[in-house]
Amino acid sequence: MKLPRRQFLHLAAGAAASPVLSQIALAQAYPTRPVRLIVGLAAGSGVDILARLIGQWLSERLGQPFVIENRPGAGTNIATETVVRSASDGHTLLVVTPANAINATLYDKLNFNFMRDIAPVASIARTPNVMVVNLSVPARSVPEFIAHAKANPGKLSMASGGTGTASHMAGELFKMMAGIDMVHVPYRGGGPALTDLLAGQVQVYFPTTTAAIEHIRGGRLRALAVTTATRSNALPDVPTAGDVVPGYEANVTDGIGVPKNTRPEIVDRLNKEINAGLADPNIKARLADLGAIALPGSPADFGKLIAEETEKWGKVVKFAGLKPE
């Protein structure tokens, strides 16, 4: 039977629109079950705190639990590979950290290619690291610390949340540029590193302000410097390391990624909701209190930032001759 032209065009238009409508329906229905938010560092770390903050927001907005799953180890590679091997349906997300950019050069061989296998969704926040010391360390400023380290080469222990983590790289960059020798002591996450720093088992650490700020405010740790080019609003009395070591700067930017081939509608839905959270006055205030700055943007913006960080930290890894432990 030959269809009238008007009826044919109506049916054709409906057929063409159906994929679009189904994509919209898919995005509106997402998520259909609890979502895993994989964190490559231990509970209590700065990135873990941010993950729980944004995870709670997404749970409230999207009507399903966003469950934080800490999988520390291998410089966050265990967590990253977990997400890479997961179904690309938006129900397993990766909390992306500077370690992902660092590991591209630090490791000679990985079971994945981060830039190829993880699709960027959204950046969350940019946070300065802060140089903190145990109260037993006699130095009360960066110049005093450098003098103390040079007078005791190889005797000071520098904690990190693990080889190749942002805290490690901030410390290595400081060692190089200040010309001092300290022993690197990697931990399985920022929480254990802070515990041993507080106990005096190690002397110095470069965590994010998010992880250390309550200990600084409580007088349990001494902050010598922040690692950003300008002072932190959360720690206005703490100078920058660059005031003493010209050109020194290290930032931590965290965000969300998903397995490649995740549908664009799901990526866009997550991006939209995360950016809405970053605009929320309560979340902005909480981030500011932790020393972090909300960093909204598109998936493409976050992808560009990851590429720039990969190049920057790759140069530091090569210059320092760093190898995973």
C-alpha cells in the first residue's frame, strides 16, 4: 500500500526523532541503581573528603545512592583500572586526581591508557597543597626549614600519600628547587601519612589543605607554606612557598571520569548536576572552608586540564628520575 506523502513524512520524522527521544529518556532515567564512586586513596584523604561531599549532592539530586568505594594502592592505578574495566553505563565513576596525570609517565607499563580509556566528566575543585611539619621540627618558616634540612641531609623524612601522588610530587618539586635531601616515605593514602606525621614518625608532608586544615587550626601541625602562587583564603596567615623558592607552585585538581564509550547523555547529565552542586552556596562555603576552590566547567575543559597536567608532571618525573615503588 502506498502511503500518502503527508503520512509518510510524519512517520519518517517520528522515526528520526525516536533515537533522540530514547537518548533523552535514558538520561532522565539515569541512574537506575546505586552508583559506585571509586576513590584511589584511603578514607580521610583530601580527595576522599571531596568525593563524599559531591557524592552526597549527587545522591540527593539523582535519587540513587552514590557509594564511596576506597581502593588505595599502586598509586591509584588499582582504582583506575577498576573503572576502566567496568561497564560504560554510568554506574561506576572514577574520582580523577593528579596521580592519574603523573602515572602516565611514572609507570613504564600500565594495563590501560588513561587519556584513551577514561572519559572526562567534570572537574570539582582546585586545592593547594600545604607544607606541614610535626611540632617537634624546630623550623617555623620555609627558610628555617631549608637551613635545617641542609644541616641534616638525608635525616628528615618526607611523608606522602603514595609514590606518584600529588603530595609526593609537591614534595619532590620542593626538594629539587630548594636543593635539599629528604627521605621519601610513601604511605597507602593520606590518612596514614597524617597519622604518622602527627605522631612524629615523619617530619614533613605536603597534603592538600582539605586534609590538613583542621589539624593546622587545632595547633596539632605547623603550616610553613601553601604551594599555590597566591595565599589561600582559608589560611591567610600562611605564606606561599614561592616567596622563598621562586617559581615553585603545585596545585591539586580533582574531578570525575567514566569509562570510555559511556553515553554522552549520561556524561552531560553528570556534568550538569556536578556544576549545579559547585554553584550551591552551601557546597561553595564548605569547599572554601576546606581551602578548596570550586572549578566548574565542561567535560572538554576538564580533558584539556588533564592533558596539561600530564605534560607538566611528566617533566618533573623525568627530571627527578622517579620510579614507582
